[in-house]
Amino acid sequence: MINTHCEHRNGNGQAQRQGAAKKSEKKRPVVCPYCREHDQVIPIFYGYPSHSAFMRAERGEIYLGGSIAGPTAYYCKRDDREF
Ligand SMILES: [Zn+2]
């Protein structure tokens, strides 16, 4: 059951118009510029990786880019390229 704790008891007019100001709700997948696919694109992790970051890198969820942040933010596993 949905917990609605914002009940509108304004006699006149609509009281609730929730979520009107939110814009970029949808996140478009990052597409690789080389193969134009997004299923093999993972974000590059910069900095000293924590244990969980290591685990995610092991699973291929992120790419460890090193301790110094570079200009690229994503990595395509298919092309073995950063972009
Ligand atoms: Zn690619």
C-alpha cells in the first residue's frame, strides 16, 4: 500500500501538484562513440578504489581509471576504449 502522507485538505483549489519542478528524470544511456552501443559502456572510476569499487570492477560494472582523473568518463568494454 502506498503511504500518502500529503493529503490535501485545502478547501478551494488543488492543494497538491507534486513533482512539478523536477526535470531531468530520465537518464539516457551513454552510447559509445565507436560502436554506438551502450550495453558495454561502464563508467570510469578515478581515485583510490574502495573495496566495493574493486568488487564492482571485478564484475565489470566500472572501470578503474587510476588515481588521477582523466578527461574521459566512460569506458567501452567492446572496443576497449575510453571516451
Ligand atoms: Zn564501443
